[in-house]
Amino acid sequence: MMRLRVCGALCFSMDKTASSFRNLAIIAHVDHGKTTLVDQLLKAGGAYRENQEVQERAMDSMDLEREKGITIKAKNTSIRWNDYTINIVDTPGHADFGAEVERVMKMVDGVILVVDAYEGPQAQTRFVLRKALEEGLLPIVVINKIDRPHADPMKVHDQVLELLMDLDASDEQFEAPFVYGSARDGYFMNSLENEPPVDCSPLLFQIIKRIPAPKDADPELPFKMLISNIDWDDYVGRVSVGRVTSGRVRKGDVLHLLRRDGSRVQAKVTKLFEYSGLQTNDSTVGEAGNIIGLSGFEDADIGETLVADPEDSPLPFVNIEPPTVQMEFSINDGPLGGKDGKNVTSRVIRERLMREMRTNISIKVEDTELAGVFRVSARGTMQIAILVEQMRRENYEVLVSRPKVIMREMDGVMCEPFETLYIEVPDECANSTVRILGNRRGILESMETKGSGRTLIEAVIPTRGLIGFEFELVNLTSGRGIFSHLFREYAPYAGDITTRQTSTLVSMESGIARPYALQAMEERGPLFIAPGDEVYEGMIVGENPKSIDIPVNPTREKHLTNHRSATKNDSIQLTPPRVFSLERAIEYIEPDELVEATPHFIRLRKRILDATARKRAGFQPS
């Protein structure tokens, strides 16, 4: 049966004999408007009741996502529109969370590529689009933020076409439809010429027309599903999420889990879930082509296959880009260990890290030869910092080391990872930025003026050179510089890089920091502590501009006489201490230092607390 739908001046013919499911992922560079676009699609699909308050960035459900303004975990939802079920996966845009994008590519049949009408395609735009094209997915391009000052949607249109050509898109992929609009204001258009802005209808019609129905989604074949995500339900535990490739499944059915190691596990389905709007609903049947969740397999992992026929073969999974940096996690063995958090033993820390590895496929956790020390590998520093922050909020205490890159020996040569770096800075900061890149072994590839007082810089830099780069760029440009990066290749070691020009003030006593002592210490450099803070021997309490660590006593009190009373301390005026975010602290420390992360405190300390033992071990400032 054929139905005719009308949207403005456009008419589409929709074949309702095909599957009514459409599965798509929304992909883009960070901050180009993916999650805001999902908000508008949810609104258009009736996820909100009339007069119900609409929550901004509703899919960013984690506290850290809302605080940082980024998407960390890929999440799926669905809307009903014109008798179609549109399953939508909202993906992260930050490079460190690229594996979240990669793993959902097997769960969808098309993508919406969101591109900022001012910034155009960026580093992560190229990465996520390449992954989608390699999986044979058809894109719809949304040129977003066309109401932004200096926006040039037609120029960005041409840039996207050039990107599609560079990435060897097929003819069908290259013929991607373009939609223009503002996700913030909730309107889209198929053309910028003589078409009034309306609502989300033009985009929704393109989704139904362009995104194909799920391939080979035959309900008569035996059940088969690739696990693309892991969720959790308080009542039934672990939930396997994926698209049903074929067949149907009901509560009580017996399925077989095909493990990646070749083993097979049999279990009964205890519950089925469907995703609608902002809710997860119980379901009676999981149909071919739909994205569902099911429980019953407590050991299921991402990338494994669930089948009804035990003789069936597993479905292929996407290749995940390997980790490039690693850090050490260890128990908090400092004098204040166990005073703030409850989860402090090596056993519970290891269990938490292993649990993270099972749901985050880009993180790798290994035991080391040292008891209570674990090696964690990931895509980038932010990804590990997010994990540490989550553990802090779950009442863990942990020590973490400075990140270091993962080296590889290739053809007898020691190689390290390199990144393509894209920077946009005010024109007056361009030369200083290039100088910073040179100090970090970066090689300038291109530099051009954008025409609005901004300069675009493209360079190749070792991944090591990116550690701490953001904070240096922020200071240089007074917060006006932005950058993004994309893994490029492994290449021969580029040489030593000095990312911190200063040394530290190290406490040689334990106790409470006193105003009198801190006033004297301020003359040596900026402080990291305030009066009343608890300190211990080996704790880093400030910065020394010179290239040598200086032992200090922040607990020293003024000796009182008849002429010197305790109330004289009230007149001491101290500069507010430098407060580190977790990510900044991790990138600030040197190899001989650690970050002590507890639920309420972030402290910097030396690996070896005792000064004599530290000197004997040969640790010197780098």
C-alpha cells in the first residue's frame, strides 16, 4: 500500500509494506549540536506531554555529562512518527570516547551527520563519518546552527562534499541529502532558498525516505542479535542491548550466547525491554529490525552474539581503535588513606576497574607485578579522568599516575602515536601557538586566516605533546582558543618533550597548614593549599618556578611572646590557592608524582613520601 505525505512543497511516497523500523545514529564533532537535535526529535515524536517541561540535553543523563556539557556514553531511544518507529542512538563527539561511536555502527542502518554551519567539518567529524562509511551506512547531513553569527552553510555544504570524496564514499553515500536549520530553535529546511523554517518535519521525512529498513530483518528466521551495549536494571541485573538481526524473542525463550573466545553459554530470557522517548519499557516480544534489551545472561559482553540456534555462527563486530595512553591506578597508601572514602582496598578497586572494562570496550585493565597497582589503557587522558571522577563519586580512594603513551616496536624501530591537531585561535595568538607546538615536537602543516579575526592551524604532534596542551592554550589565548585532534599513525619516537617548566614545594612535615608558614612559602611560588588544610610529608603544596623541588614546612607556627599574640595571624592576607580539576592535576604531575583522588579531595604527592628514600631512589625533577 502507498501513502502520500506532504511537507511544505515536498511530497514523498512511502511504502508501508516495508519494515516500519528505522535505526540511526547521530554523529558529529563535539559541541556541534547532536544532543540538542535529539531533544527536538523527542519533542516531535511525542515524548513529552502537552505543557510538560522539556529538559535540555535530556539524553545526557549522567551527572558528569551535564556538568561538562559533553556526551560520554552512547545511549539509545526511540520515537513514533507517522506509524514508523525511529530508533535513535546519541553518540559522543569527543575523540577520547570514539569507541562509543564505533560499537553502535553495527546497531544502525544510517547516520545523521551534524555539522556546525560556522566551524564546518572538524577532526571528529572525519573520524565518525569514516567509521560510518566503512560500515556501508547512508548519511543524512544536517547543517546546524545556521543562525549563528558568521555562519556560512553553503560553504560548509561544499566542505562536507569534499570530505565525502576524501573518505571514498560510494556513489549512494555521496548523494546524501542536506537539511539546514537550528536544533536549538527546533526548525529545519531542505533548502535555504524560498523555504520558510517550520519544525522537524523536513528532517523526519528525510529519515523515513533515506535511512533503509533493517537489512535481512526476517521475522521467520531463527533469532539472532549482536550485543552492542550493556545496560543495568536494578531488578534483573545485566541487560544486553542490540538490534535484532532476525527472528523474534519472548520472555522465557532459551537462547545461546556465543562468546568471543569460542565458548557457548545457554540461558533463559528473564525480561525484555524497549526504548521509547526517555523511558525504558517492558516488552512482550522483540521483533526483527528493532533495538531491544534483554536480561538473563549475567556474563554477556559487548561484541558477543545471542542466537536461538546453537549451531548458528556469531555476527561480526567492528574493529575498535586501540588505546594510545596508559596510567597506573593503585591503593591510597598515604597517611590520610581511608579517612575520606569507603572503597579503599586493592580488591574492590580491581573489581571496579574490571567492571568498567566490560562495559567500556576502549579501556583495557591489566594487573602489574606490584600488588595493588593496576595498569589502565585508554584513548586519552580525559577518558581516564572521567573514570577516576566516577570512582570518586562512588566513594573510592585511588592514586593515579601521570599518563604515558603506549609505545610500539615496528621494524626494529621504537614508535609512538601521533595525532593530527586542529587549532583555532585569535590572529594575535597564532605565532605564540606555533611556538608552543614547536616546544612539544609538533610539525606545522598549514595555517590560514579565517577572515573573522581567527586563524586555523593544522599540525602533526606526538600524543605526548598533547598532555597538558589544553591548559597552556587556554592561558595563552585567555580561553579563546579551541582545538581538536585525531589519531594519525605510529611513527618513530620524536625525542624528549618538556611539558612542565617548573618544580614543586614539597611538605617535609605532617599536620595542619598554618597562615604564618604559608605567608613565607608564598614568596617561593603559588600555593596549592589553604590555612587549615591537612598536609603530610611528601605532599606537594605549591609550585617552585625554578627547576628544583624545595622542602617546606607548612605547619610551622609563629612563636608567641608578650609582644606577639595569636590574634596577629588574623591580619595575614594570602593569595587564594590554585585549585586543580582532576584532569588538570593528572596532566600537571611528573613521572615521580601521583594524584590522590578521594571523594572530597584532590591532592598531589610524591610517589615516595620520605625525602631520604626519595633521594636514594634517584627521583629527580624532570
